[in-house]
Amino acid sequence: MGLLVRVPDGMDGQPGSLDSERNRVGRKGGCLGPDEPGGYQMLGILKKALRLNPSKTVALSWAIAEAQLVAEQYGDVIQTSRTAIARKPDAIYPHVFLADAYSALGRGDEAQREAARVL
């Protein structure tokens, strides 16, 4: 799973894409894992992008949920995904991230129900 999301310009000199940010913090390719500080930096950048551009709440929520999933912040994934689903119920990614989080937390029945919504 990789993160590549365009974020608004003018973010204190930050690059315009998270892929560039990932490389800036020292990771070459692949996604940042929960033990790598860059993963948490990306979460911060995404949350800042959401504050600066609230009209992109749904798309940025998907990216935030994915970053939270990579960072193993499963409770946060559930909350963020539910928020995105409430705004756009037919979006696939929030359901997938929600199913992943439920599965990681050992909540298999909920994971299967959520996955069934997108299959």
C-alpha cells in the first residue's frame, strides 16, 4: 500500500506530493511503516492539508485513514473511515480501510460485513 496524494501548495515550503515528502524523510520507495518517523510526518501533513482545504474532506480522509492504517492506529482508522463513509457512503476505500482495521483488531465479523459492502 503506498501513499501518493496531492496536497495544497503553500504548506510552509513542503513539497506538493506525499511521495516527494516520503523521499525527503529518507525512505526510498515502498510505504513508511509504523516504526519510521516519516510515517507520522505524513499523517501530520495530511491533517494540515485537511485544515487548509476542508473542501477536500472526503479524499483527504481516505489518505489519512490509509496513513493511520500503516501506522497501526486502528482505532483512528475506524473513526476516520466512518467519517468518510458518512460523507460519501459509496466510496470504496474507506470501507476497505475500515475492514482492515477491524481485522487487525480481531473483529472478524465486523471486518467481513464491511468487506461485503464493497465486494
